[in-house]
Amino acid sequence: MRLKTFVAAVLAVLAAVPANGLASCNVMNVTPGTVNFGAKPVESFTLKTTRITNTSDETILLTLSLVRSWDDFSGGWINSTCFQSPSEPTTLLAPGESCTLEEVFSPSDFFVGIKQDQIWVATATDPETGEVLATEEIVFFGRGR
């Protein structure tokens, strides 16, 4: 009898989930989602990237938003392929297509010893309807020594 009750409860929960809610977790993949620069010498220059891939069957509009920033990070504007400029932080990604978000960490004397993080939010939307399909947080962090 317990198994029947459990199965009925699971089916009720699944019935309540909208159809697009199940598919949204298969829209994009961020690898890696967290990038650790580690402890770097003051005035050094270290570059690291993360790759964002459209894992859906449809073209998506990818928008990157910088939500937290420290002066010791470049802000992703150097060689990233996910956008053209700070004023155009979007790109269309066809199914299976990827782009890279590149950050540079160059610690200064001012923040020595403080763990700094640069946080981006990647948002995938349907380019025709504007519906948000998925969001992912991308974190870069490092410390000056």
C-alpha cells in the first residue's frame, strides 16, 4: 500500500511541472561553472576561460550579465566570444555551438589577501518569444599575494 501512495505522489508532482520546466535543464552547459585563479602575485596577469554551449535543439539568445566585479578582474571584455562589447552582451548560439567567456585576474596591492570574485549570469532566451529558458551563474575567483 505504501508503494502505491508513493507512486501516486510522484505522478502528482510530475503532472504539476510545466512541460518546458523539464526541458530547461537541457538548454546550455557551462564548463567550468567555477574558475579558481588561486593565489597570484601582485601585478601578475593570469587568463582563464569558461565555455558556454547550447545543448538544446533550437537556437538560443545568450545574454551575459556581470553582477559582481572587483577592480582586479578584466570584466570579460578582452577576447570573449560570447559578446561583441559591453554594450552588446548577447550572441546567438545555434544548437551545439559554443562561445567562451574569458577573464583576466591581475591582483593589485590594494586587495592583497582578500578573496575576490567576479560573478556573471548567463541567460538563455528564445530569440523569437523572449522566454527565459535557463540561467546559470559563472564565478571566477582569486586572491592576490
